[in-house]
Amino acid sequence: MNHDVRIIKLSGNHNNNDFNSWVGDSIGFWKDDTLVVHTVNFRPEQSNFLTAISAQLEITKRFNRATDTEALCRRTSNNTPAYTHAFKVERTIALRKLD
């Protein structure tokens, strides 16, 4: 969502499980030319008719440049209490021009 703000810590560890955030607790790190963002500690109240969310939900996103004008975002969702196995989604994101 373009109106949600999320802080991605680029060093350190996840917060403890005592505090779950609406957008989860994210940490990121670089692996070669890919930004890897691991998010946990979601609030199960976010579940809706499209997505089931449990307190065990883990999302890993990998961002890297696909072309000069696009980034590639690969997302793996692991939520075994709600789904039988992890699933992956991949999409490109248009980049804004520098000017």
C-alpha cells in the first residue's frame, strides 16, 4: 500500500514476539546485488477474505534491478497454520525517473 510506512532495519535482529505490528517487524540485508527483507510478527487481525494471516506468518522479499526502469520483487510467504505450504509471488515494479 502506498500509504503504509514500514521501517526496515538494515542491521540487528527482529524484536521479540511480545509486540506484533500491523506491517510486521522487518530486517533487511544485502546479498550481492539483492536486498533481502525478512518480516515476522504480524497481527493475525489483518486476515481478510483474500489472505489468511497467523502469528507465525513469515515473508521474505528479494529486490533487485531487472532493467534500467524496473525492479524485480520476489516474495515467499510461509504461513503453515493457514496454508499447507509456502508460496511465491514475483512481480516487477516500475522505478521513478531520477529527474
